[in-house]
Amino acid sequence: MPEKVGVLIPVKAFDAAKGRLAEALDPRARAVLARQMATNVVTAAAPLPVAVVCDDDQVADWARSMGADVLRIDRPGLNRAVEAGVAMLSAEGFDRVIVAHADLPRARRLDHCASTRGITLVPDRHLDGTPVIVVPTNAGFRFAYGPGSYAAHVAMAERLGLPWRSLRDPDLAWDVDGPDDLQGIDLADGTFRSTTAPQRDD
């Protein structure tokens, strides 16, 4: 029987998202951008089923309009929310989950991240964060998002004794945290430029 793979996308309330962009964008522009990027990630997840984990009514309504399932988790912290979301998907019969952040404007596809068994870690372009992670739902993987998360996730994979790979994907590596990250985005019409560099395994 083939594995059942799903995509889990944690999405913060659009009106509260991307506060570190305040010096470059006003609150409305930040909310619009957050929604555009999240929409892009959900679209990139096709044809896999998508679940959005959130604690906000507006985000939940948007997710349903995108055809995604909604997992309401009213507990603080990204790590706890993602772990609870993975547990919920495991209970629904999913074997592996692609956890993708919602701030990936260049994302074009996600299914290739699950092309091999074990754990896949997609580092950001600074080799610091982990915008995409693929984990078996029964692995007991503990997420450690925040500064230095890539190294922390590598250590977790090795601690669990599971096979893992680092997938360098320039489109998925471009997440938006600060004003410097906006250079890859055309804010005039809401479109996103794509890189052409090939992905590679490390």
C-alpha cells in the first residue's frame, strides 16, 4: 500500500503576521503579503492534501476557501502547534507529513520533498532556518523552530537514528522574515519571481 502523505501549513493570523517587516510595509500591506504567500504555499502543495493549522477565524475561513482542512489548535508556540498538527494527521492515517511554512513566496511545488523515505530537511538560504521538513508521523520528531532550527533539526534526526537528507531547493529556501527578504518579491502586482538554480541533496 502506498504511503499517505499530507502537507501541514501553520498559518499565523494575517493581521498579526510579519511584524519584522514594519519598517518596510504598513499593517495592511503586511496582511496582504502574508495572505498572498500563504495562498502560494497551499497552491504549491497540489496535488497533495493540505491541512492548515491555525488559531484564527479569518485564517480558517481562508483555508477552507482554498480547499484545505483546518486544524484549530489554540495553544501558544509554533513548535507545539506543529507537533499537535502532526499528531492529528497521524490519527487520520497519514504516514508522512510535509511541514511547510506559510512565508515561501517562491514555492512552486512541495511533493518532491517527500520523494525519499525518512526525514527531509530543507534549509533556508542562510542555512539557519528550516522552512520545509518532511517527517514520518510516528517518528516522535520534536520540532525546534527558531534561530538555529536547521542544526537543531539535524541533531534531532540523528538522535532518533532515522535516515535523513538535506534538500537544497532555492525556491523553498527563500522565506520572508525581514525587509531584506522582500527583494525577491514584486509587491506592485503581488507576483513572485522564481529562481532557476537547480535543487540538490547534500
